[in-house]
Amino acid sequence: MPPIPPSGRPRVIVYYQTHHSPSNGAPISVLPLVTQPNIDLTHLILAAIHINEDPHKLTLNDHAPSHPRFQTLWAEMRVLQASGVKVMGMLGGAAKGSFTRLDGSQDQFERYYAPLHALIKERHLDGMDLDVEEEMSLNGIIRLIDRLRADFGSSFIITLAPVATALVDFTKNISGFNYEELEVMRGKDIAWYNTQWYCGWGDFSNPILFEWMVFKGWPVDKLVIGLVTSPANGSGFISMDLVGQSLTLLTARYGGFGGVMGWEYFNSLPGGEGRPWEWAQAMTQLTRKHFTGTAKKEVVEIDGSWHAHVPTDFEYYSDDSDADS
């Protein structure tokens, strides 16, 4: 599992949860992340996978991953992978239940893990981001990590997404288990942590919390700074100027850091819903001081008969809607 990306560059990561436009239900394309210039995206995390009460009814947001609404999405994931971007899935998040179901007896674990395993295998995901926002035991998360590693091998990327405060004070944590204990016991299997610096769990306009993480012994290259990309996506949004100042400080002090991630893609500023890829352009510039390339990434089409168009303007759409199901 790579502790830091190739050439030592900090990771640039986007979460992709809102997949469709509300005005016409058309897919929101992520292809600009590899076709627009000056973007060096390393990972895209597809959200959110939910394990439901019926183990056979795993969902991507509110629909089965095989639903026709995701046809373009899965095609674009393959294009991103062929273009050098690692595509991961995100399990859990604010909707509770997935990790509770994986935290029971061994028989229960097997029932609920099976459809997740099948999805990873079928869609050739490069890794899983475990966003545990409910109570889960330390033994339970270790069992899940061990199983993913055993089933998918050493190159499979396993990450977690704790709130930032959880890495300095285990009482300020929404996952149940202690992340310091987890790092001691399974740190070799965890590529990095997508730390959430928003919704009251951190303020990256002053990176003192990062200093505390390092002071407590967390490896700098495993600490990814998680930011909301728009005030509409949660409290704690900070301007690009403040982000740049804090990243410059961390680079000067530590020689680098694990990277940045944005929640989420579709309405990212400064471009907003019409040009959401501009957040990744800005983060590429901020995290790669010597990045001078202007060439677009080579985009590989998997099937010559299929072509996805870069979207024009679109408005907010919640994939919780069942209007087209």
C-alpha cells in the first residue's frame, strides 16, 4: 500500500457522491478531471456505498450499483482508471448501519460482507475508504481491514476517514474505536487517513491541529487534509487563500504532507456547479509548487462506441431522490 504517491507529490483526492443533475437527471461527468489542463488528480472516491438490512440490497446512495442510472458513471470510472487515477469506493458515511452490520458475529459478518466483496471485484475498484460515522468496535474494524487485505492483496488501497480531532483526542471521535490503537495494530495496512476538517471537527485556517497530530506521532505522509469544497456541502468552508497559506506553512515545516481531499465534486468552488473541476486545478497548483505541465492527461476510451460529453451548466441534485427509480 503506497504511503505517498509517486514522485512524493501530495495526493489530490475528490469525493464523488452527487452523480446526477436535477434539471434533467443527466449524469454529472467527472471526465474534466482528466481532460482539463493542470489537474493532477491522484484518487477519486466514489460515494456512498451502503450495506442495508437485507444483505442482498447493497446500494450506491439509494440505488443498486447495477441500476441503469449508473451506466455512464461506471464507464467513466474505467476511463479515469485507464488515465492513471485510482478509483476507490467509500463505505458508510453519515447514513448509519453499514458498520454495525459488519460488527456482529462471524456469520453475520460473512452475510453482509459478501455483497461488498462482489461489488469491489465486479467493478475493479482500486481500494476502499472506510468512513465510520457510527459506533464500531476495534476488533470489528480490524476484522474488516484484514479481510479486505486478504481478499484483494497488497496493492489494494485501504483508507479511513476520521474527523480530524479523533487523531489527537479519542473522546472527540464518532467512530467508536480509538484510531491510535488501530494505527498501532494495523497501520501497515492503512495507506492514509482522510481527516475531516469541517462541521466543527477542525479548522484548517489555523493548522495547529495538524501540529498536534504530528506531535502525537502520526506520520505526516498519512495525513490527508479533508475540506468541504463549498459552503453548501457543510460548515467549515474556508477560502482558497487561507487553504494556500496553511498548505504553504505545512510544506515549509514538514517538507510535505499526505495531500488534500475535497467533499465533494459536483459544486466545488471556485467554478461551482458549471465548472467543478476548478477545485482540483487549484489544489494541484497549491500542492505542487513546481507543477508546470499544461498538457492534459491522456484519456483512454475503453469502448470506442461509447463517448461521454463534458457537461454544461448544471444545478444541485440530491441522489437521495427516487424520482427516476
